[in-house]
Amino acid sequence: MEDDKKLDEINCHKKFAVDLFNLTWDYLDNKNRNRDQIDEMIHAAHASRFHWSRVGQPIHWERGEWQISRVYSELNMSESALYHAQRCVDICLDNGIGDFDIAFAYEAMARAHALDKNKIQMNKYLELAKKAGESIDKKEDRDYFFSELNSINIKS
């Protein structure tokens, strides 16, 4: 009975983590969000990351941190974007996570530094992202990555 309860708890955390991650993407794709949707997007991203902390692995944690950073970048909240981008990088480096994930971790840092108009740090992370991006195994992942990287610019 205890094992069934534990399995149910694990399955619930996993379902919530995935569903909230996908909900966050829906909001990110919608550029005409109202205030309530913005609040829900922020909460959904954090809730997804919370649920992954209960049942996921480091790759899930860093992807959650990346998504939170992207949410804050979309909202021009550079301090929060930078905090979560750094967490994403740290989780990747601490756990030997490479390929697509480390490239996007550096992309998140570059994007966050673009928001705070720190060109030196932005360029540092753009270079790290480009180098990591060139090593992405799958061509379609590499192409997608570079399309996202090329969308970064310093906000006026």
C-alpha cells in the first residue's frame, strides 16, 4: 500500500511538472498576454520546476531553470532572468550536461545580460553559446538553437 502511495505521488509530480512546463510554453508563444496570464505564466514556470525537483533529474532541473529565465527575459525582468540563467548553467556544469542543454544555458545568460545592457557579459556568453551550439549533435536541434540565439539583442 505504501509503495502505491509513493508511486501515485511520483506520477502526480511528474504530470504536474510536464503539464505546467507546457502551459508556460503556451503563454510564451502568446505575445498578447494580459496581466493575469503573465502572472499565471510566472507561477506555472516556477511550479513546474518545483515538481521536477521532487521527481526529476538534473537535466529536468536545468531545463526548468532555463524556462524560468526565459519567462523573465520575455518580461524584461533582467535580475530574475539572470538568476535563473545562472542556476541553469551551474546545474549543467555541476552535472556534466552538455549538447543542446549547455548551449541553451549560455543562451539564457546572454539573453539576460542583453536585458541589463551588459555588452561585455552578453558577448562572453554569446561566444560560449555559439561554441556549444556548434557541438549540438542533431542538425534540427542545432538549427533551432541558432535561430533562438540570433534573436538576442540589446534592448534600448
